[in-house]
Amino acid sequence: LALTWSFRDRLGLLIGRLFLPAALVGVLVLSPWIARNFVVQGEFIPVRTGYGLTAWLANHPGATGTGRAESGKPIHAEPEPSYEAYMNGILPEDEQDRDRVYFAEARRFISEQPLEYARLTLRRLRYFVLFDETHPLARNPIYRIGWIALLVAGALGGVIAWRQGRLD
């Protein structure tokens, strides 16, 4: 006797064995954030990002392109006094509204100073290839030697893959 599986049986198996366990893991992973967002915001917000703050950290007067000032301290620790007073005056209490203000400030900076934005962007791209000069650990020669060794190994791997036709 040959067993025939209907589409309905296959769909049930797919849901039972793949989708439900994945959904359960997803709920378990997200539940602390969901609970926190409900407590803080007073409404159901499954996932919330701080994209506005992230954009602002890298794009505002005095930004270095990372979350740190040139001294290595967090960017919030060394803002320009007049800009700090300005930001403190416009930031609302609500977390989501505050994030929107940060994003609007980053967009304003980018539109008013496109050349500075381009300079910061080039600096950020350099961090991906070299190292972040604003981070205290990156100033350590051991860190730099290890990072350069990884870059050389990655470049050699790329050349070998290209020569063997394994670009995918």
C-alpha cells in the first residue's frame, strides 16, 4: 500500500514541526522586550528600536561617526554645552517621541551639513576596514595587529575564492 499525503497533511506537518516551534522561540525571545515596552510605554509594542538615537549619535554637531567622542568617552558625556542645552530643551519624556526627535535632529544635521555628513560617512566606512580610533581598546597595538591579521586572512580568502571561481 502506498501512502499518499495530501496537501493538507503536508501543511499540517509543516506547521506542527517547523512553524509552531519557531513561533514559540520567537515569543520567548521577544517577551522580555514586549513586557518592558508595555510597562514603560503603557501599550503593546512588540519590538521597538532606537534607530533615531543611533542616527543622531553618528550625525550631529560634534559627532565622530561613532557613539564615542574623540577622547574615547561616550558621545553623551562630551556634548557641546550649547547643543546639550538645546537638546535637553526639546527632548520629550516619552521614549518613542524622544527617538523621533533624535531622528529629526539627525536628518536636520544631514540636510544642513551634507559635506560633514559625507566626511563622517567616509570615516564610518573606514572603521569597517580598519579600526575605530575613538575606542580605547582600538588604540592597543595588540588589537590592531590582530585586526590587520584578520583583514589579511580575509583578503587572501577572497583572492583564493575568486581564483577558484567560487565567488558565491
